[in-house]
Amino acid sequence: MNDGTRTAGVHYDAEYEKHDTGPYHPESAQRYRALKSALEDLPPEFIRLPGRRASAAEILLAHEHYYHDLVYRDVESFAHQLRTGDTAICEESYDVTLEATGGVLASVDAVMRGDVSSAFCAVRPPGHHATATRGMGFCIFNHVAIAARYLQSRHGLQRVAIIDWDVHHGNGTEAIFIEDPSVLYISLHENGIYPHTGAATERGQGAGEGANLNIPLPGNSDGDTALRAWDEQIPPAIDAFQPDFLLISAGFDAREGDPVGGLRWTDETFAEMTRRCVAMAEKHCGGKIVSVLEGGYNPAGLASAAVAHVRAL
């Protein structure tokens, strides 16, 4: 990497297929298999990154101890849902989620070492709805939030920016950092859908005032609408914040044809957003990016959009 070229890493593993959400659930192993197959077809210059298991102490970087223990107990008691809400689980879910978080942290380490410039982590279950104390949606532990805290505690970074372009607002990530000026959270999402948060008026609280940027988009709007909003609001926020590292909550359920989302983004929308992220990262933090899979529930569409994203990294 000393020649100035960018090298992208990808992390994926069949282990993530063991999280069984039950029949007809949109966040299924089937969607993951389609994505994994597409990533396996990438040319060899995309470096496959190994994973690892996160420790309980690493989970506690962003979650309360009693919530971690609640997840463990619910899984061990063969519950079908977390008691905190609507999150499907099975007897493998605790172990798989620790592997997912660990895979993200291992990729963070790879980028910090300079093994790769950036990385895409194809992990499941997703994470951005999980608060410090509650699993929500399809999310158990918040991988991106833990990664931000890990960058600060393990690698000593001061400022971490998170850009979330899942069709749903990442209420869990926002809640974890709502009073924290050292983490900038930016979300583009469809207005008026689950989890019914993410108003543009929410700019952070207390010391974190100004470190939260929500960009709700009208339903049925296209990628051009999103990119115009991006250009108006995101570069000034990133320039003012000057991050040391950029994390992406990369949901692909804003893509046209997704059964859950109501936006009409194309593969090129995701590629163009990625190119904008690369440019901002090159400007402020030596190009360092780790992107983490969130939503995307049309298996073929997910695979196509994610490959466009990885190629643009």
C-alpha cells in the first residue's frame, strides 16, 4: 500500500448462516448465501479478511452488562425472540453475533495495520437498531457502535464518523452516541417507516449537540434525490468534524425492488455514495473505511448492490 493505491478487503463466512430466523423471515440465511456467492466471485485483488470471535468485554464497549447477559440467557433458554422486542433468535444466535462483531473488529485492525485501505464486512445479524439496552428489529448487538468505541479504546483515535444509508434509521446507533461529540452519526433513510425515528430536527443532545445528522428522504424517491441531499449536507458536516476513521452502516434495502424498503436507489447510487465516502476518507483520515452490512432483503438485489459498493471501495 506504500504506492498510494487502494486495496479493498472483504470479510464473509458461512458461520453467519447459522443464525436461523425462521421460515419467511426477510433477514434470512438465503439472502446471505446469495451475497456470499457474489463476493466469492470477486477477482483476487479483493483480499478476503479473516474473522474472530468478539469478547464479552468488547460487546460492553457499547452495551450494558445486563443486556449482554439477557441475550445470553434468552438464547440459552431456547427462546424464539429476545424478550426486549421483535428480534428473532435461535440456539446459535449468541455465538454467531459474537462472530459478526469480531469479524468487524478484525477488519478494523486490518485497516489500522495498513493491510488494506478499506473493508466490507458481510456479517449477520445486522446491528444498527440495537441500543445499549435493547435488541430491536433484526438486530442483537450493534457492530458499528462497538467498532467506533473499539477504534477509540484500542487504537486511540479521537473522532469517528458513521454514515448509515440503510433504508431504516439506525435508532440504536443514534441513541448510543446521542450525547457524544466524539462520534458523528449521519443517517440517510426513508421518512415515516420503522423505527419511526430519525427526524431532521434531532441534532444530538448535551455535549453531543451538532454531532447527529439525520436526512429523511421521501418514500418512492430515487438515488438522485438522495445524492442531492448528500451533497448539500454531508461534506460540510464531515469537513467540520474531521474524522480519524469512517465507518459505514451499509444497508441495501433502499435499492429498487427490495420487499422492505420504499426507495428506488440503483446499484450506481450505492457505488456513487461509496466513491464520495472514499474521497472524504482520503481527505481526512488516510482513506480508512470499514463498511458493515445492515439490511437488504431481495437476495439478488442485495448481492448486486453490495458488489457495486465493494468495487467502488
